[in-house]
Amino acid sequence: MTHKLSLESYDYELPQDLVAQYPSASRGKDRLLCVSEDSLQHQEFGDISMQLSPGDLIVLNNTKVIKARLRGTKDSGGTCEILVERIIENTNGLEANCQVRVSKSLREGRYLLVGGKKIMSMGRVDEFYRLKFPIKVIDFLETYGEMPIPPYLERGEIEIDESRYQTIYSKHHGAVAAPTAGLHITETLLDQLQEKGIQIAELTLHVGAGTFQPVRAENIGGHVMHKEMYEIPEETASLIRSTKQAGARVVAIGTTVVRALESAAQNGVFEGACLSGETSLFIRPGFQFKVVDSLVTNFHLPKSSLLIMVCTFAGYDRVMKAYRSAIKERYQFFSYGDAMWLDKNPCMN
């Protein structure tokens, strides 16, 4: 296990032209690499039902990406860029914790100008600035904000990002990055799955910008994860309990679903009317999964906490072999790229 705790173990070389810069021509027409214990299968994402059996439960993250990026100027005249990380609800929605890119630190009492409107600095909260907006943050963002497309997309926001960097089942505003495994799912696919007897449930985890944060600790045990809010309805918890009791599988559509379900499972077996909280769970070698049996996920950046999670879930050697195959077969990587189906490492059962 020692080598799996080394950050270098999670590095790989990716040709730049395999980083998907745009969504596919049609949602759901991406490729799916199915990774089993002893084989790799290449298929279209729309054929994912081939991996599922009646009674299985797929769990979706219904968070909605907000137009979290703002561009403006400091009160002194310099340019600034704001990325809203979290809206603070107990301030009537007027305040938010934000990343602010400026030439010099922003002091309390100073302000930023966006669209001619003043945004006041309330000081620092951990690694973020607390900013106060002239109207509710969510309304301000709808008027002046941009979709916060990932930093590795070497372009600005374009019109198609408004619809395609959002799942079709997004409901609850709060994410600053999309739960990208769900970007492949269409209404037609959901209907087909239900007709086959596949159950569908939802939860909410508001994806933070920290999802793009690289792991810098050479021994990954020293990495501290960012915090994200999640909420699991009782209906979803009940479906998980009954699915497990029936011997069927819980299938997470995305690493955010894994993080929410396994965070809740740390505190018990899904009891109570609603499970919600803040999680900073870092899934790394040695973690014991209690809920998720299979995972659908996109391909992740080298040396990222998400790649470490996936390797922990399905087995290091199996995942890295699959990545090498995906590169050879010229799969598209990252947020707008292709996807993988992974079963939990049988050694963890």
C-alpha cells in the first residue's frame, strides 16, 4: 500500500489534444469505458443500461451550477475577478464567501465594482473573502455572472456552456462546478432505465471550486480537502436501504454522489428524516466504502483527489490500466469528456 500513498503514483501523461474543450455534438453520445475485474469494454454512454439490472438504484446529484464568475474593477481602478464559492443563507442571501483575484489583498471596507454596482469586502473567512452584494447574490449573478467553466478549458465562456455545463435534472442553485458524470444523461435515457426497472434517486451536493484544487502533499495523507454542503432526502435514504436489503446495487453517477453518500454513512446507516451537513471527506487508500457499489465518472486530472478516490474505489492497478487504454483509444478527458463505468474493487467487499 505504501506506493499508493505517494502523490507521484497518481500521475500520468495526457496529450493536450485529448482534453475536451467543448461538449459533444449531442448530449449522451459520448463514449463509455466499462472497467470490470478482468476486461475493458468500449461502448456509447447511451448503452449504459447494459451494465444495469432491474432493482439497481442510480443516484444523481441535482445541484445546479450558478453563474459564479464575475469580472470588474477595484475601487482603486485595478481589474478583479470574483468566483463565488458559497452563498451565506443566514444573511438574507446578500453575502457570499468568494475567491477574489486582485493584484493586492482586498482590505475590509474596500469595494469592488461589477456592472457599476458596489460589492463590499467584509474581511477574510479562512481562505475566502466575505463579500456583501447590493442585492441577493443569486439575482446579482443571474444579471452579471458567467458560467464558471473549468480552468483547463483554454477559452472563454460561450453560449452552449449555459445549457451543456448543467445536468438536465439540476434543481438547487449552489454549485460552482458541474457534477460532470451527469452531463451525459438525457431524458430519454432516464425513461429507458425506468422502463427496465432501474430505480432513480437524487441528492444534492453543491460542488465547490476546490474540486479543481491539486493535491500538493507528496504523501497524500497530508492533504486537506475543501468543504462542500450536501443533503440526502429521506426518500433517497429509504431507497438505498431497500436496495441494499434486496441485494441490488447502488450506482453513483459521479464522484460527488460518492462523497455525499459515504460522508453520510460515516454517521450511521441513513437514519432520520433528512441527512445533511458539510463534508471534507478525503477518500484515499484504506477507506472502506459502505454504500456505493458501482460508479460512473469522467476521467480526472493527474494527481487530483478525484483520481485518488476512483483508484481507491475500483483498485489502483485496474484504474491506471484503464486510463492508459483510454489514452491509447483517444478518449476525451475531463469535464466535457467521455466517461467510465467502474465496479467496486471486490477486495473491499
